Amino acid sequence: MNLQYDYQYFPISIPDKGAGGKTGNWRVVKPVISKEKCIQCKACYLWCPESTIHIDNGVYVDYEYCKGCGVCASVCPVKAISMVMEQ
């Protein structure tokens, strides 16, 4: 059986890098990941609404697109992500 789906009608989120565009200079806080505390669970990667957390070669944040919403810090089970003030 060959089924074809038109995904625009499904209630799913398809990640797209920086769906809201580049951040610019208005972000007030940013996530900082502690490499020592991080257990590589990928919760931050899965929950980031802007898909700015990457997991290739370690976990890191693409600050060019990160909005500083804090979702990643909220879902981290070991509190390896801190939200710090921008400089």
C-alpha cells in the first residue's frame, strides 16, 4: 500500500532553523550550557521552538537565531542550562 500524505493538514511542527528569523540585538538573556553537567539527553534540542540547539559534536546553541525564551533551561533535567544576561 502506497500512502501519500499532505503534511500541511497534520498538527505537527516541522523544525526549521530560526523559524522566527535572526535575533538581532534585542535578546535580553541567553542560554549557556554547562558541558560538565550536560548528560546529552537531548531534551533541550527536542523542545527548542526555534531549533537553535544543535547536537552534532556536543550540544551547543546557535545564538544568531536563539530568542532567549528559556524553554531549554526549563526542560533540562539536570539544570545544565543557565539563562544569563546578555553583555
